[in-house]
Amino acid sequence: MARAWKSPVVARDNAPTPTAKQQSLPFAEPASLTGPLPPAKISLTPTAVTRLWFCIWLPNLPLEACRSSEAALAIVEEQHGIHRVLQADSVASAAGIMPGQSSNAALALLPTLTLEERSLVREQQVLERLATWLERFSSFVSIAGKDVLLLEIAGSLRLFGGLPHLRKTVSKGLRAQGFSAAMAIAPTPLAATWLARADRRVCIRAQENLGPVLRKLPLGCLDWPAGQRESLIAMGISSLGDCLRLPRDGFARRFGTERLLEIDRALGRLPDPRDSWRAPERFCADYEMTEEQSECALLLHICQELLLSHEQFLLARQLGTQRLYFSFFHLKSAATELQLGSAIADRSQKRWFDLLKIRFEALRLPEPVIAVRLRSGLSQPLQVDNAHLCFHAEGGKQQRRYSIAQLAERLAARIGEQSVSAISMVAEHRPEYAWKLQNPLSDWASNTLTTKSCVKRPLWMLPEPALLPADSGYPLYKGSRLTLLDGPERLETGWWDEQNISRDYYMAADGAGLRLWVFRNRQRTPNWYLHGIFG
Amino acid sequence: MSLEKLLENPRVWRGSSQVGARAGLASGYPKLDRCLPGGGWPFDALTEILIDQYGIGELRLLMPALAQLSREETQTHCSGSAEPGWIAWVAPPFQPYAPALQQCGIDLSRVLIVRPKDDSELLWSAEQALSSGTCAAVLLWPVTLDDQASRRLQLAAEKGHSWAIAFRPLSARQQPSAAALRLELQSTRQGTRVHILKSRGGRPAVLDSLL
């Protein structure tokens, strides 16, 4: 998965993005070195396009990322060799468990408490999943830090029916997925982040309104090192407005230019390019279980959930896939793989689930399953067919339930892909190469080739020519001598690929009236062979 | 009340031509059509063809009707679907030979060949194909086909408006079957003799040297 580095700043002509060198020397202008911070410099902000950043801060991410159904749960983190409670759910909090307590103290308060180690990997996965989900609201989603997601929504407002509606939709969606979030909207990403962290549920659309609101923010909501924050507070500076009143050079000397640049970016004086999150092209999701399971119904239910998220993943991209790979992991033996194929690119959970059910019946799991993984094959644009307008409402006349492609994939899912085939002609004189089997799942190639052969061919072809015994030059079939009705048709070809043939073909009839297609080999030994039955 | 009106009454049953029976699918053999109710192969139903060995003309008998099915849209399908139906071959004993099928007028791009591993898979595949509504005809060569299985096929054919054709050995003649039409084929020196054993709404008949 490649992350495209994309800057949201568009109006580059009017406002050139400062290079790294320029950024390191923001104090070149003597006016800004001395007195208090000057009012917002309009020249550096893109005026042509207004940006609006929607920040989602997930304060309870460590707790919510943990997929546990336990009633009393606390997330612990190791600090200086001691496991301390980082977050506790409502049941645990009610029992008096507070963040910062040691795990032993927490267990003493509530013996039924479940302690779960914090997993940053898991939190990152959850963030990525949410970012993927948020891509439906904006073309520009960014993961900023451990628990912050940013969306650029200026272009999405009209589509989603205005800011209040968009906000409501996002928050409802997050709640439905079990996340509590603080949200804020501001013209710069950093300002939006700080406002969200301060839990100011504000929405600032104009750049000029940003300053007064930011000035009131306490220092606690800035993601600055604790030491710096403490020394600022010791200096009597408790809000961002106090910071802004300090001389720039002195502030930079004490706390580093980085802090100063941050304030400038938040106020929109400097551009703040962000990385755009790009969801991977292929879907891959795991479902891990807390204990091994072997019950089919439960496993199917898990697969269905995975298929549902797979459908949502493809829906956002208007894509479908032809292949799905399930892996069922076991504790001891190697994972059991299951591959599903579809004739046409599809994403519908229902159809994939139907196919899976057919295959699942025949699946033999050597051991109980501990985790399930679903990977999708190459995604392709969905082929959309027009539905038929069927005004036929007679009860008995039923619509065709599914297309031939669906039928072929159903059959292939149950009895194997090699067992379902289509046939087509090949431009070839040798009878055994004049046709071929095709995979109906990959290509329904139209058989445009038509040969106008005046010589009759048999409807049944033997897989291999069968040697016939002969009696004084005439072939015998089941003991009786064959009468040659028609022929010979001489086929002498194939010298180019070592499979050359030289045969005289006849239509023959046996005593009971059966019509056979026989040939006499003209190479090596002149034996008679049965090659087909006219049926 | 005229006689015609009286005969339209559904309570009046006439043996030779079922009132309200749909027209059959012309078999391409006028002699046979005359003996079949509806003037052709019964659609939406199971047809059984009993043969003592493969290749005595059982395919030749069906080819004109199958060619017609694969080429043109059948009236029995939903009026919105402009596609001709498919012809599924389930477990054929040999390879259906593409050039010969084309010579008989069958559109090869409408042929689906299914090779199940055993009889239970065969019946499942045939049932799926029949009830899908996509296949105009399903040809199957079961090793055994009991009464219950034939009934299932018959129901699936009705559901999907499809034509099921099962090829069975002569020994199956004594077994009961739910098929709407049962034919017995025997090859003689003069040609293939077709014996109509059972015909729903029709009468048994023997047709000498039909093919």
C-alpha cells in the first residue's frame, strides 16, 4: 500500500509553499523578531481555495480498539516496569478504577476485572480501518498521530447536504461502530486537531474567526512535551493566547522553533501539508477469536461479517472482484485455504455467501479454528448490466433466477472448476484438436468460427481412438464385422508439431444399425481404430 | 351452448389432446410429433430415453429440437429475456464433439458441459441447471435414477421452465418414473425404432424406423 504524499494546498501560484530552508528561517523579517506576533499574514495563505478540516479525535481508542465483550475491562500499559491502568470502561470506573493505578490495585478493587495489554498495532489497524471507512466522505483523509483522523471536507459539503448533516452522519457512523469521538472543524488541520482535543465542539469556517478561538485554548490540548508545558505554566502562561503575546525570538530560543512553527501552521500563516491516506487496493481482513471454534454456524457467521466489510470496502470504490481467498488458521496444523471464484466481478455479500455455503459443506477442517482471514483478488470495475423490464406478471411465469455465469460458478463451487466447461471450435483438420474446452468462469468467448465441412462428423467422440480387431482387412466391433458405408476421407496433416497423422476415415455400420466413425492408420501399422459414434 | 364452448370447459377431459396443454417443441420428425400430445416434445418436463447402447440415434433424435432451442429465444421464457437458452450436458458418456454439434445447427456458445464425480453430484448439478431458468435443456446420463430423483428433476424442470432429458438403460423400463414422456429406442437393421412407453396426455405408440 502506497501512501501518496499529496498536499492539500492548491493555490501554489499565489502562495508558493516554503521550502524546508525557508521554514527554518521564519524570523528573517525584523518586524516579526521584536514585537508581539503580527496579525495573520494573508499573503501566505491560499485565498483562492478555502480548506475546511474535520478532525476526529478518538480519546478512548485503546479501550475501544480492544474487541472484547467483557463487562469490566481495563487497558494496562507498562510504565517503568509496572503495569498501570491506562483506561477503564464504565463498569470498571464505577468500581473506582482510575487511570494510573497499578494493575494489582485495580484487581484488588474489582477481582472480576479483565486486564488487557495495550496494543499500538491494533490501534493503528483500527485507525486505518476507520480511515478507509471515512474515505466515503472525502477524497482526502489523513491519519495524524495515534488517535486523530483528519478529513478535508470543503469539497464534500454539497454532496452530503451541508456541514451539520455531514457531521451528524459521521458521528452516527462512528457511534454505530462503537467509537466515541470528539470532533471539531477549522480551516487549518492543526487548529481542528487542537479544538477537538480541547473538546470544543466548534465549527469555524472563516480564517479570521480562528485567532480569537485559538487564543482561548488551554495548553493542555496541545500535543507538546509535558516538560515544556509545565515550564510554560510555571511562567504563568496557561493558554495559547498567552503564548502568542510572547516575543517570537525569545519563545523560539526557549522552546525551539518547532513549537513556533506549529502555532503559525495552526493559525494558517504557514501551509500545513498532510499525508493522504490511501486504502490498500485489495481487501484483507482478519477475524481473531478468543478461543478455538469448530462450530460451522459460528464460522459461517464470522465469514459473513468479513464478507460484509468486504462489500463495503468495494462499494466505496465501485469495484468488484472475481476471486476471494479465505484462510482458516489453526493452532497446530497449517491453515486451511478456501478459494472462491465468480464468473463476473462481484461484491455482493449475499452472492459470495451463497457460494461460500456450498463450498463450506465439503470443507474438512483438521482442527478447530482460531482465526479467519479474508483476502480479495484483483479488483476490477463492476460490470453493470441493465435489468430487464419485465411486465410479465403471470404467476407461473417466473423470471430467470440467475444468469448462466452464476449457474456456472455455483456448479464450479460444488464440483470443482475443472468439471464445468464450455466448448468451442478450433481451426484444425485433425479431429482431436478441432475443438477445445474452455473455462466458463474466465471467458465466455463467442464461437465465431464456423467450418463449412461437407463431411459428416460424429456427435460422440471417444477420448482416445480405440483399437479395433480386424478380420481379413475389415474392422470388427463387438465381434461383428463392420460394413463401410462412406469414405474414405483422408486426413494427412500435423507434420509441424510431431503429432502428424495420416488416416483414412470411414463411416461404418455394425449389424445392429449402429453408425461408427472408424479410421485406418496409414502410418506404421495399418490398424483400424474407432474414433467416434454418430449417436 | 355450442360444442366448442362445452369442450373448453376445463372439467371436460379428452384423452388424446389435453385441453390447455401448451404446444410442444417440434421434434423435427413429423411422424413423432403426431404421436406426442401438443405436437412435440413436452417442455417444462422430464423426458426419459431408454437405450441399450450409446449411439443408436438418441442424439440425432434430439438434435433438431436442441438446435432450435440454442438458436432462438423460446416463447416459454420470460418475455423480457431476449437470450436463447443454454444446453447443459451433465455427465455425458463420451465427449460431445463440437464440429458435429455445429453441423447439427447448435450454437456452441450456448453449450455447457458438466462432469460431476458421482451420481449425487450429478443430480444436484442437473437440478441446479434446471431450476436456474437459464438452461433451455439439460441432458443427463445418470447411473441410477430412482422414482424420487425423477420426481425432483420433474419439479425442477417445471420450476425453471426447462426441458430435462435423462438417458437410461433399458433395464429401467420396469422402474416407476415421474417423467412426462418415456421413450425406448432400439436399433434395428431398418433404422431406429422409437417406442413411446409413457406419454402424459398421450398414448403409447411404436414408430418403426423413425431415424
